[in-house]
Amino acid sequence: MHAPKKPGLLARLSPRRTTRILRRALATGAVVLAAASLQPLTAHAAPQPVVGGTRAAQGEFPFMVRLSMGCGGALYAKDIVLTAAHCVDGSGTDTSITATAGVVDLRSSSAIKVRSTKVLQAPGYDGKGRDWALIKLARPIDRPTLEIAATTAYNHGDFTIAGWGAAREGGGQQRYLLKATVPFVDDATCEDAYGDDLVPGEEICAGFVERGGVDTCQGDSGGPMFRKDDTGAYLQVGIVSWGEGCARAGYPGVYTEVSTFAADIARAASGL
Ligand code: ARG
């Protein structure tokens, strides 16, 4: 979702919601600008992924996708990427997005790059909750997909987050995929931070509330938050959505609660 598209929407919303959406739009705008000049990590700055992370190994998260508008995503099917609604501009034919997959290094010559053909933004998306979207690709990508959580059974514990977004609040986009682990934060604790801005039935929070320091950040949006299920397979429980700054103490990251929308996503994907 690009800042220039926002004014029409903002004009129709309450001031409180406008503030929140503006915060997100500005954040995403910054991502797009930063994405234009990928900043390699400098020698003196230790890699802090995602904020507070480390570099992912090549092939470690083969379902991870980088989207050209400056967001992340995951392969839901070989030719469908699951991302955030706020990363796209609505639904319909869209050949403007390039998905990059198969590499941790975005500049690798072996990167797989495929164009979009269609976008489906969550029906009824209005900037609050329901932050998911599907992108149909022009051809399948021969990499493993990431299964989504169909029930709430795994909405607890420690989660993995990964992305090419900023490694610190206000920082540049990353050339190499970064990863980190963050613990589940219950709705009541998350509401202490965000009040009515949180939609508890549609969003799941994660982070180290007391100390901060580890989080997703601008440019990670749309990427998956995942964990292992009882069979040891990765399962997607969240989609990077929003937060107050990045990795601030008292402000966990907010993720789309995938289990809430699993049936909607499956239905939408089968019709895409
Ligand atoms: N909205 C941001 C994006 O477009 C994601 C922010 C996530 N923030 C956080 N503190 N976890 O990339």
C-alpha cells in the first residue's frame, strides 16, 4: 500500500483510525524509498535482523519471498504468495509486482524472479485487522510451500520471524535475509500497549514486552511468522502487520492471526 493511494481512504475514516493508518502508510512509504538502495551491512555494524536477529542460512526458509513493493511474503502454493493486505493496492489484474525467491541474498544471480498476474486483497479490508492478501504468480516457483495454521492449536510458544526489512527502527532494507525468535504475547498484554487499535480475534502479538530488542520492522510486512508443529514441519501462524516503532520495550509486534482467516485464504486461493 503506497502512501499516494491513501488520502481518499484517510478522508473517510475517524481521526484515531486515520492516525493509525497514516502511521502504517508512512512506515510503508519509508520501506519503498529504502528499498530503492539496498544497504549492505557494514563491517562495524553487527547484523541485527529483522531487529535483533541473525542471518538465515541459504535454504533454511525456502518458502520466503521478497516482493518488489518492499514487503515480504511466503509461498502458500507454488504460484501463490501470502502477504499483507496493506502491501497491495486492492484486488484484480496486477502484473506490476516481482516476487524474488530461492535465495537469502537478493542480489544473487540464482535468485528466482517471477511476475504477478493477479492480486486478491482480503475482502472488506479497511486498514484495521484482516491484514492478508494473495498474489498469483505468472509461473510456479519450484520451492517448498509454507502450510498455514487452520486452528488456534499453535498460537502460543516461540515463533520465528524473518525478512529483508529494516534491522533497526528507521534503518535501511537488507540485502540478506535475517531471522529471529520472538515469544507469543497474550491479547490482554498486547491491549495494554495498543488499546482499541488491536483486533484481538484477528491479530496475534509477539515480542519481548519487558525489554524489547527483537522484532520485525519496516519492510518485513507481509512476511510469515511461523513455528514447528508436532510433526516438526513449519506452520505459519502470523503475517507481519504493524507495531509502534520497532522492538521498543512495551510494544510487541502485531501479526495477522492466520488461523482466523485460514478458511477464507484457502477459499480465495482456490478461486485465484
Ligand atoms: N508495517 C510494517 C511494514 O510495512 C511492518 C511493521 C512491523 N512492526 C513491528 N514493530 N513489528 O513493513
